[in-house]
Amino acid sequence: MSDPILIAENLQKSYGRKRVLNGGGFTASAGELVGIVGENGSGKSTLLKLLAGILKSDGGRIIRNQTMGYCPQDAVLYEYLTAHEHFQLFGAAYGLSNIDIDRRSDELLEFFAFKRDRHRTVHQLSGGTRQKLNLSLALLHDPTLLLLDEPYAGFDWETYQHFLAYTEQAKSNGKCIVMVSHLVFERHRFDAIFHVREGVIHEEKI
């Protein structure tokens, strides 16, 4: 087994008096698809935000050994910028050259089949296309570690199939994908599944 790309140990997080996470953890390595499941409000999105560094834990340890891409459940998009302008903005933040931004955005627009929306502003896009853009922005810099929160919410069946194809391709290229969902379909695609239950992260048998 390759060295872990992500290590999470004994994670603790509270909001005021409410304890959301209270122990447990996992490791994830190159070429793995890891699922994190749980009931609504169980703390799985909080867990992903801790892993991404969006939130600070109250205890425990997180180690990330590679470049990271984070796709939040609620898209962080600007209503009056086009998809193309989003790629330029996020690409600059990632430190990509204009050539690399154009190359990667072309690949992602093609792969997720929304090239015709390149020059449409976000407020003109459907919910499913917004989610395609949200996911594509997380993938723009070709990170090794992908943290995805309900990434296919709003996808139609065809786009969902494109997404599954992308995860298989990413795994074969040595990427590590950690995906949060309230439901996990096609469990055989996952290398490990962890359940957040009563604030504790448990591994499930697949």
C-alpha cells in the first residue's frame, strides 16, 4: 500500500455546547475512493471542512501530503461572472499560467459537457450546470487529493455517469478522492466507507 495522502485522527469539533465530532478517524491513499456517509446533521460536512482546512478542529490531527481540491456542497460562485471568468479567477488563485488555465478548463468543459455554457453568467445557468462548474473549479489545478461534498447533487443521469468515469480515471492516475454523501450508490466502486454516527467516525464493511 502507498503512503497515506490524508491522515485524520481522533477529530473533535463543537459549536458552542453542541459536540459535532467526538473521535475516530481514517487514512486515505493514492488510487482510493473513500466515502463518508451519515444522517443529515451528523457532522459529515463539518468533517470535510476540517479536512479541507476551512474549519479548525478542537482536537485531533489532520495531515495532508499532497495538493488539494475542495468542492463544497453549496457552490461558491459569482452570479454575474461567466464560467470562463470563474476559471480565470480560480486559476490565478491556484497560480496557474493562462495557458494551463485554458487547457484545463477546455478539458473540464468537454468532459462534463457544458462547453456551450462557457460564456454564460452564473445567473443564467441551471442548478445542474452550476454544480458542474462548482466541481470543475475544484479540479482545475489537477490536485492529487480531492475533497468532495455531495458533488453530484443536481446532476442528470448522463452527467452522473461522466462523474463516475472521472473518479475511475482519477483513481487510475493515483488521485485520492474523499466524498461525502448522505447516500452512497454503487458501493462496489469505493475502497472504503466511513459512517459518522453520534459524532464518531466508524469504518463500514463494504
